[in-house]
Amino acid sequence: GAGVSQSPSNKVTEKGKDVELRCDPISGHTALYWYRQSLGQGLEFLIYFQGNSAPDKSGLPSDRFSAERTGGSVSTLTIQRTQQEDSAVYLCASSFLASGSYEQYFGPGTRLTVT
Amino acid sequence: AQTVTQSQPEMSVQEAETVTLSCTYDTSESDYYLFWYKQPPSRQMILVIRQEAYKQQNATENRFSVNFQKAAKSFSLKISDSQLGDAAMYFCAYRSASFGGGADGLTFGKGTHLIIQP
């Protein structure tokens, strides 16, 4: 079956602009995760959705970051007023927690460059 | 908070040889999951192998096996008969068996860049 997909693959934006990153999880996966991968910080966990709700948003780096998930499927990560330090690869993953395996399946990521 | 340490930024091995990648972690929990992920230049994170902390038996997936030492909080990955396609970044990751309070995501090490010499 289809894996996790993310769009766009690459995004270049000017400092101060808003960007939206999209994640389409594996069909039937109830849990969805966002991570950020940067040279300086490595891989950071940002936020987790179980269904449409995000129980804990404390991993988001600042209040410029927000995320939503609708219909228990597609999720968007929005970064407002982008800064150069937001440049990174943003990875999305999904899992089927009811299986008890806790394995997360990752998408190919979106490389964000803020100029 | 849990931490994961990979002390080898880069490893090199001859094709067909065996290589071991190191990972240690720090946690106060007794129940958790450990994973090794592979990330080739395509950026796609691929699950290589997983280990449940409550299982004493080391996990094995074809040429990949782990040495899980719970008391020592060590989780190394052994790759046998290395192939050119094994070249990638390898990340060790920890996941609590709990939910909430930030426990839901994976905690990753900094990664080990594996080079396969032909």
C-alpha cells in the first residue's frame, strides 16, 4: 500500500512569510507525528496527533508553529513569519498504535529553506 | 527526560564484512521500545529493527541484529555481510511505553554515518 506522503518536497521562502507543510499518513493509521531535522539540533519531536486531537503541543519550538489534523487523516504544519532558524527538513510519520508495535513509518520529508 | 547517545559519528566497513554501531540511552522507565532507523540520501527514514524492553531475546532481521543490554542501557546494531546498499545514516531511537507528557514521540540519537568500502 501507499506510504506516508509529504508535500511539497522542497520549499524556499523569504523570511517573514508563512508556510504550510502537508502530510498524508498511511491509510488507517490513527497516530501522526511531526519531527524537525536540522544540522544543529538533530531530530526533534514536535507534535503528536491521536485522531484529530493533539494532547501535547509543548514540543513546538515557538508560538509561530501550529499544526492541525482533519478527518483523522491529512495534517498540516504551519509556520508563521518564518525565520532563518526554521530552515530544516520536516518529517512526518504515522503509526497504528492499536497494533501495539509503536513503529512509526516516515514520509520523505519537506526541506524548508528560509532566505 | 530520556536521552540517546550514538558515540560514533562515522563508521567505515569493507563490503561483506561485519560492523557494529553503538547506542546507549538513559531512562528511568522500565518499559519502552528501541529502534534502529536507516536514512539514505533520499531522506526517507526506514525502520531497520525494533526491540521491546520487556523481551530478553535480541531482535534479528535477516542480516541485522541487535545486542540489547537492558542493565547497561545499551542497544547496538550489528550488520553482517555489509552491502553497498547499507550505506546511510543510522539512527538509534527510544520510545516510552507511556502516553502523554511528551512521551509519544521518538527520541533520536545524533546518528552514525555508515560508509561501505567496495
